[in-house]
Amino acid sequence: MKKGNNKKVLFIAYLFPPVGGGGVQRSSKFVKYLPDFEWNPVVLTVKEPYDFYSDNSLLNDLNKDVKIYRTSSLEPMKWVRKYLKRRWKKHIDAENLEKISHKKTLKPSFLVKLKTYILIPDNEIFWLPFAIRRGFKIIRKEKPSLIYSTASPFTDHLIALILSKFSGLPWVADFRDFWVDRANFPTNRWRLFIDRKLEKYVLNKADHVVTSTSVIAEKFKGIYPDQKYTVITNGYDEDDFRDSEIIIPHESEFRITYTGIFNQFQNPKKIFLALKKIIEEREALRKKLKLKFIGQLDNPGDFENLNLFKELGLDQYSDMIPYKKHKEAISEMCQSTILLLLIGNYPYSEGILTGKLFEYFRSGRPILAVVPTEGLAADLIRLTNSGIVVSNKNVDEIAEGISRLFDLFVERKLEETFKSEGIENYSRKYLTEKLSEVFESVVSLKSNR
């Protein structure tokens, strides 16, 4: 890590290594590369998050000199989630699979409704007093020039807002996701009123807002036009692919790999039906097909997708792997014949650019993108010639896409057909440089006032 004249930034991120999963990568990579651009991050995070996969290898990616302050937190939903996970795992144990066909969820409906009225803006709100107390101590000790917060969870922004207000430090708020306009936002008027007020206060008080997509920025501009916005997408880290050149796909099987989580919004029903259709219609494909799902078919406590998967008989062609460490997941991507991307059909889904999309690009494997056909992901896949785009609303179109990719596989033309061209501007290091430029601009503007 560079020392010298580097400025410090208080980096507030509830989700941070050793937490695993896609949502952590943006923060982890910013912290990794900021010192290259004369900013030393001082991280404020939590000791044990509400719900997470652990990936200690992500800590090895960070410079040993990075200061990470971890606080306690009250996490009432953590214990509920752990209880549900234990029950859920018992139900999906291989020897008990036949017993779950009548179930869709284990989640008590009254508890789901209750938490939407109490835990505002999210399950992590009880971290706030612990983070505020530690944050002021960090500011006095480390004397940062700037505060940065990233959401979700949106509690991160409320912490940054309070620390900025009482310390006078400038503040950059990063939105990886929509707040009120996200797909899983609670459907009651009380929450809409309260969260929109909180969103407005955050958007008006931050010195600068960074968003992960242009759609988020444009939506915010329409509601809060006086704010300054910069779009910094997610990306890939070249270091994660250092050994990928020696990995080659298995020629004896047509392997379709998906990494991530299926749920009621990222609903795989049409993909499953398309797979069933193509399996019945094409014997050659059926003999070579291998499905790899690395992540979750359902959120813990739910069974709807798993039930359908078994009902259609897709489990006999599949490996279902609950979680893999980040670099192991990347290795799986590189060994795949094609990579499956799903973006569901919900409000503003055309503006989704998940972090794994850019890692899919860098893996060099063709992408079957089941996405909004006029969305950002579809446009980027076409622009980079990284795969084929099919409608997330049409089973026949998805099946035709799988069939076309299989034909190219048989003809050994996949690599020459899809090139993943012009992806360099999505490297994590380049994107971190853009963030450092935002920091410099905000600090300079604040000091000149």
C-alpha cells in the first residue's frame, strides 16, 4: 500500500470480506486498488453479518496494511435465518428430497410482515448505533478526508449521513442497487412513505452519488435533479483470471453453468421448461448435457424452484453446488461450455448489470443471456460479441438459443463465433481509478467552499 501523501477515505461497507458472494466484490476490489490512486481506505464493517457465505480467501486479495475496523451489531433476523436454514437444509438433504414436493416455503408469513414494519430500511438497521460510535472514533484517530458508503444494505448510507453531518467531512454515496424502486421492496404504503423520505434525505445530503448503472442514475436524476452523479459499473479483476489460460472446457460434455441465486424475481421457471423441451427434442444434446448450478435454486426457506426442477427431471443432468469460493467459481466458469445469465422480468430489470456478467466476459466462454432484450445487459453482450440474447419471457426462444449454441459446440465453432471484444474498460483497476477521480473532485470542491 502506498503511504506518503495518500489521503484516507472512511469506507463504510456492512458486506465485506470474509463475507462471500457477488455483492462483496465491488467493495473488496475498490479497497484493493484505491491505494494505487493515492487513496488509503479505512474500512468500517461488522464482525458477523446478518446472513452470509464465508470466503476467507478474499482477505488474501487485500493489502495487509489495510485497516479494517469491525464492530458488534444486534442482528435479530440472523437467528431467525439460521433457524430457517437448519430446517431448510434438512428438507433438501438428498435422502429427504421426496418429502418436500408439497412445500413452497418454511417462512412464517406473520414474521415476514412484521419485519417490514420494524426493520427500516433493512435488516441491518441495528448495526447503526455501533457503527456510529466506532465511526466517530475512527474519524478522530485516522483523520480521513472523505466518507464513502455503499448500499445495499441502505443502513450504510444512514451511518455515513450521520457521520458526515456531525464531522463536516464530504461524503460519496454508492448505489449498487435501487432503494425504493428495487424489485423486492415491501408492498405496503407505510414503508414506501418512510423509505422514500430516507432516500430523499440521503440523495440530497450526499456530496456526490455513484451508481452501478446508467438506469439507476437516470431514475435518480428524474427525482433528485440537483445531485451530481457518476456511473461506475461493476467489473472483473484480471488477477482473478491469472491461471485461467490453462483451463479448458470439457469437450465430452455440453456444460451449462450458472453462478448465483435463483429466487422469486430471478425466477428460472422458463429456463427449466426450455431445458425440458430441448432434452425431449434432441437426443444428441440430452446425451452430452451437464448442468452446473453454483449458488442457490431458492432462497433459504423456499422450495418452489427445487420442486419444479425435480418435477421436470432436470436433477439427473445436474450438479447443484451450494457455494464455492470466488476463485473456485471463476475456475468453474472457465471450464464451462456456455454460461447462463438470467435477469428476471420486474421493474427496472432492463437496467441490471450484475458483477458476474463482467466475469463471464473475462472468462471467454459464450453467454446464453436470458434477459430483457432491450436492456443494458443485452446491449453490452451484443456490443462485446460475448454470446446470444434471448427473451426472458419466451420458453421457445430460450430453447432455440440453447439449440443454436449446441450446434456451434458440435461444429467446434463456439470460440470463433463469440470473442468478448473491448472489455478492458470494465477491469476493476480501471473502474477504481474512476472512483478515485470522484473522490478528488469532491474533496477539492469541499475545500474551495
